Amino acid sequence: MCPYAARTWICFLELDMDYETVGINGLKKPEWYEEINPKGKVPAIQNLVDGSLVYESAICDEYLCDLAQSTDPDGPPGESKVWKLMPIGPGDRAALRLMNDHVDTEVCPAHFTFLMNKDGSRDEVLKDALEKALVVLEDTLVSHGGPYLMGSEFTIADVHFLPFFLRLVVSLRYFKEYEVPSEKYPRLLQWLEICSRRDSVKAASPSDERIIELYKKFVEAEYGFGGLNKNK
């Protein structure tokens, strides 16, 4: 399961929405898939009711929240399952999107560049860059009071980061003998443990063994991770 697709799968489950999945081989996509997503990426959503096509994981996740709210608006804002996943206030929504952008532009490139680096003399610098990116999320958990990134409720911010942090922890432990230090990131590691107990996360998360099996192929092939591996 691709971490991008895992984001949207978690949203489907959290929102208790009906869906069908179609598996796509990321290394050998079928030709028909370009009609669904011209970029060829996963995930993509095809709404069989109105025919709309949506892709890019962050957009898919917000789309699902909007769709769920429009079809099931019962309950006051802020109390329904929908609004807990996507905050209602413009300030909170902006903060969430900025956090997601940090994950995509800082944390993920730092992770994959460190993971794929073959020059041992650069490992310390790359590790420091990763830890600098993680500090922002640690500080966010502290300032918002946790246990989740936006505070007391599980939101798209958690959905966005969780599949990648899970893979980060497992892959760097195995390939780089690196453990995310608990003395530096106690709240972040606690957050991972709390989120991992959710049924949606359990359903959408591969085993550690499966992650290692997949990443062995990536490491051996010097995979670019869509440009996130800055060693390329």
C-alpha cells in the first residue's frame, strides 16, 4: 500500500463512507489508468454518482470530507465526524494545510534522501536535516496540547503525516540503524503509538516486514521517490 493511497483509505474509513478499491501496480500501471488520472499517480477517486474524478492525496482527502458533509449534514458543526476530520474554521484549516505542506516539502524529502544516501560521510548532515524537519511537528504537538497534531481531535493533518512517519521509523531503523530519539521527540512517538491504535490506521497500514520488503527493492534500485530522493 502506497503511503499516498493509505491517506485516502484512512479517510474513507474514518468517515464511514462506502467505497470499492481497485489495486494499481505502481511500477506497471495499466493504460486505462491515465483516463482516471493523467498524472498516473495514486490515489484517485472516481465518484460513480456524478462521474467526477479527483486525484492527489491531499485533494482527495478534503474532497471526501466535503462530500460527506454535503450528503450527511446532520449535527452541529464541530461535533459531527466530518468536521472533526477537517476543521471548520478558516484559521485552523490554513494551519492544517501549512502543516501538510511541511510534511510534503521538508519531512518526506529529508527522509528519502537520508534513506537512499550511499555516501556514509553525508549521513550525519542528512540525519540532522531530517531531525530539524521533525522538530516542527514535535513542537506543534506540544503547542496544541495533543494527543493529535491539531489538538484533541484526529484530523487530516494526522492522516497526511501518519503513513509516511510509520514508514520512516521502520525503514530508517532497518537500513540506517537509526532510531527516532525519544528524548528529542517524546510527543511525536507517543502520537504515533496513539494513532496506530485506530481501526482505520490498522486497516491501512502494512506490517513492518512488508515495508522492509518493499523498501529493499527501492534501495537496491536507487529509486527516486518521485523526486523526493535528492541524491538523484
